[in-house]
Amino acid sequence: MITFGRFSDSFKPKAKVEAWNTSERLFLEKKYIDSYEAFFNYLRDDDVNNVNFRKDGDDITFELLQGSKKIHGTIANGKVIAEADVAEYDKLSVAFMRRLMEMNYSLFYSRYALKDNRICIKFDSTIAAAPPRKLYYGWKELATRADKQDDLLIDDFAMLKSTGNAHAEQLPETEKEIKYNFYRTWLEKTITRVNELNEDAFSGGISYLLLNTAYKIDYLIAPEGTLMNELEKMSWDYFAKDNKPYVEKNRKMKEALQKLLDKPKEAVLEDLYRVKSTFGIANPAPHQAVVDLFTNNLQNVKWYVDNNHLDIAIVLYEYLATYCLFSYGLPKPDAKLFHLMLSITNQDYFTALGVGEDLFDASCAKFNEQVIKSKIDAIITEGKELYPELKFNTSNLKFDSMVSFLKSYVAEIQQLNYNQ
């Protein structure tokens, strides 16, 4: 199965929320092992085999998956212990030891440690001092840091070697080739278009082009490892509050995208693999965060349409989806509606992958109205289980052009009612 975007554990279904509440209640009743059993059920994604645990009397052994890393631990003898391997080393160096010490200062619940020629991250606590909330945030810190820092440390220090990545699933070669070809196509198209524009007069449009390309690669191609980290850094650098002019930020980001384009093919392909995760990276964000993003950006569309820069207008609409999918842990209906939108604007990519139905024919600019509406209805129907007031009026959609469609589509998303 081909997957898109990053794992999110935000806005879990009712059964998972009930498992969390049960876990907290049992912990307060000092039924610690029963509490942890409910907690593992909360963490387990029913669609992914990401959590395994075994109860033996009053002891529990467990494994959690987070990207390329496996977190393993025990709950026994009055203690909770969890750890994950980050990298192996043949010899110690002052430089990477200093790096580990510096990184330890940024951790709240866990710590880096050395064990049998391995760098690991470790969490431990007495059971009585480890309620579900502490375990969630402590293990999330441990898991996400282990998953990210292995690539960063190995890139920076030649004496380190990768370890503990055997469970990552390699993609079929045909899927890798398709993803690599579109990766290059999107980068080349964006850099060419940016070079055609005046960097001062079109600084805003250039920002949308560059950011959307980074976010689109992140969501649609879903790279891991170093490539994912490079995409994150581009976003952080652009939105850093450093008072640098946007023209300068655009130049830096264009250079970063050019470096991605210049990456050797084998370096790109080695970051294309499939993983399972337990903790989402992006924090949960309510629908209002989506509405606020729309409000802050949609007023810019009119100028590009009026001045016949329709391609930038379409990119701006895409940016609304790709930014949200990159930055937020979204309510499921929002995430699915954004995915549907991207599958329409990138029909050629989905067709090449053999995923989904034909929703848009670019050769004649014709939409498959009936299928699009039925997919929206299915998303809304499913979402009503948690959000009974959810409504998307598909009769308001316009299908005369891509810009008209996107304008009417995001207008309906803005009006979604998430009251429970």
C-alpha cells in the first residue's frame, strides 16, 4: 500500500479516547499494570502494527515503532524503563561526545547514554511516578529524537554507523523510480519558474512556489531520513523570526531546492522507504488554525488571477493544503479533504502510481464531478461520527476551471463546523 505524508496521532477516535481515560482512572486507583495495558491500547494504531506488548503477571515487556527506530522496554520491579538505539560507534570522539552532552540539556524526560558501543536514548522512572501523561510525553520525546538524530549524527560524524533500522520497509523499485522522476520534475519546474520572475516584485509568489514544492515533496513522496530533515530545515529557516528580508529567504530556499535537485540519484532513493510510527511530529491543531491560514493568504489569490498568473494562483491554493499537512496534526476530515485536493491538482502523479480514480483530465481541463462529489460525501459521512455538525455543500463547487474549482473547494472547507 502506498502511503502519503507523515503519521499523525492527533484527534484519535472515541475508542482510543476511552482507553486513555481508562488508563488515567486506573492509575489514580493505583492499578498500575492495568493502567499501562489500557495505555498501550491507546497508543496502538489499529491500522498499523506499531505497538506490541506482553503482560506476564505484574510485568510488561513492550516495543514501539517510530520511523526507522524501535523503542523497547520493560515495566517491572517498580520501574518503567524504555530505550532506543541511535547509532553504533567504533571509537569515541570528543566532538560527538560534546554534541551528546549539549543535546542532553534539551531533553525533559530522557537522556542520551552510551551502552556496548552504541548511542542510545533512555527513559526511566519509578512506576508510582509515571502516570500515562508522563509516559506519553516522555516516550514521544525519546522516540522522535531517536528517529531524527540517527541521520543527523551519522551525517556529521564519520565514525558512527546506522543501527536498529531493519524493520523499515523498502519500496518497490517501480514506485521509487516514479517518485524520483516526479521529485526531479517538480524541483526543475519550480526553479525554472522562479528564475523567470522578478525577485523583488514577485517575492510573495516566489515564496509560495518554493515552500509548496518542499511541502509537496514531503507529503506526496514522503521521504525519510536526511531528505526529510532537509525539507524541515527549509521550512524552519524561512519562518525563523530573524528579521531577514523575504527576498533573501527566497534566495536561500531556492539554493536549498537546487541542492536537492543536484543530489545523486542513489542518495535520494535510499531515503525512500516506508516506516510505522507511534507518535506524530506535528502538534494537534483545531480547524480554526486552517481557517486562520486561509484568511491570511487567500486575499493574495485575486492579484495573481487578475494579472494572468494562474499557475501561481493554483500553487497558492495547493500551498494551503501542503502547509497544513506539513505543520499541523489535523482533524481527519481536514486531512482527507486536503489529500483529495492534491490528488486532483496532481492527477498525473497519482495516475503514474496507479492510485485512486481519474478525477481530472488535464488534456481537456475536465473534472470527474460525480466521483469528486461522492468522495467528499464519504469523507463528511465518516467525519460525522465525531463531528455531527460537519457539512460540505458540494452543490457550491465550480468545475469550469481549476482556479474556480479550488476557490469554491477551499471556501467550503472554511465553512466546516467541527462542533461536537
